[in-house]
Amino acid sequence: MLLLSVALSADAARSIPPIAKLCGIQVGYDTMERLEAVLGPGLPMLGGHPLGARRWRVPALGISIWADGFYYDEDGRVADQLWIWRPASPDDLDIPIAHLLPAQARFMGAVTLGMTRRQVLAALGSRLPPPRISRALLPFLPGDTWTWNSPGFFRINAGNVCRSWKATLTFWRGKLDEIDIDVDWQ
């Protein structure tokens, strides 16, 4: 009996890394329902489940948002990917508008889309180790990508545990163009 309670308390522990926070949620912990409570209802799109992904636009910030989730906990479908990019297309009139504060669109509370590489490094300071940098092979592909992997722990349900988060920043023409946060379920 004692061994069971120790095992349960160890499973109850959670550790969500700082790179997981974006758009007012913690990716890999908060649900898609929580994200829609923050942003408003999104446009259902094909994702891990039919019509499971959601998309928004934020004209005030000139960005678009896409999120998806696959596994369920007791509160709903946990968001396991959140991607923001610029610019938001003015032709996307069927995409719902999200009312997002500028601070909620910052990676690590400091990095916004449109920053240069130098500005991103200065904004991050010592908050993260140096990223893994991949360069575009062809000139018409997106520019450099900077990637950080971070360990953590969250047991979503009896069969699924997340132990790894990944943040990818993509630069285009010298400016930050995309921020993508993903989790790796095991």
C-alpha cells in the first residue's frame, strides 16, 4: 500500500518548462477548451482528430494562430501544438478574430514576431541555453530555425505522458516569422 501511494504521488508531480507558455496557455498541459476560453472560438480544421485543430487571426498584432491537440485528460483535449506566424492574411475573413494581448504573444515573455536575430538573443539573455540552429538549404525556403528542447513531466491520463517540449523559432529575411511549440507524448 505504501509503495502505491509513493508511485501515485510521483505521478501527480508535474513540471512544465517555461518554453511551453504562449498565447495565455501552457502547451502540453492546458486544454484546447482553455485556449478557446482565452482566444474565443477558433475555426475547426483538420488536425489530430477530424476538425480537431483550431485557427485564429489577430489583426491587431498582424499574426495568425494554429493549435491542435490529440490526447484527452479529464478537462478535455490537451493542446500539444501551438503555432503563431506573421503576417495574418487580410483574405482570411472566415478565420475568427482572437483578442490577444501583445504580452500573450511573446515567447518566454520577451520575444515577439518581427524581431531580428540579435534582438531575440538580447531579449532572451540567459533565460535559455544557445539554440540548435538549422540553416535553409535553398533561398526560397524559410530562413534559419532555432530550436530548443526542454524536459518536463505531465501525465495526461493513464496511458500518455509528456516528457519533452520543443520550441522552434523560424526567421525569414532576417526577422522572426514563426513560433512553434510542440510536445512529445510517450
